[in-house]
Amino acid sequence: MGLVKTEKFSDSQNQIALFAKAFGHPARVAIIQHLFKINTCVCGDLVEEIGLAQPTISQHLKELKKLGLIQGTIEGTSVCYCIDTDNWTAMKTILNGFLDNDLNSNTCC
């Protein structure tokens, strides 16, 4: 299988695909849900809550942070994570626009 040629697609299409990838793993969904529930978190808390190894949780946090859906601040030897509300709102706007495509569509059959 060859490399995906992202330059053939619009910025919006690439962004939607990245968001879909973020939600493509149940651990990342669980992390986001937990962060919304408690409003801040330390990585160790996530290990206990989700039940995955710390390096695995860290990798998922890295992916979510790279997309800008979460942000982290260093407090001593710990990193506290929370939802980046501005980017979360922007993502919702982009995804809602995509998901609302059916509102302007005729049935095909």
C-alpha cells in the first residue's frame, strides 16, 4: 500500500481525517471523556482510570496534544492535561459542517 498523498486533498478534508484518526482508538475517546469529567488530570491518574500502561497512555496523549485537542502544563514532575476548549470548539465546527452534508443532499435512489 502506497503513501497517502495528502496534497491531493483540501485542508478541510485532511483536517477531518486527522480528527477521525483521533477518535479512531477507544483509549483516546476514553481519555477525552475522562478529561471532560474531571477538567484536569495527571498522566498517572489516566493510567489508573483507563487501565493501560503509562507509555501507552503517554503515546495517546501525545497524539491528542499534537492535534491540539488537549493541552498540558508541567507542574513539578507531573504534567496536567485538559481539553483545549478553543481547538475543541473549532473541531466541532469543522465536523458539524462535514456531518451536515446530508442536509443538502437528495436521496440517490
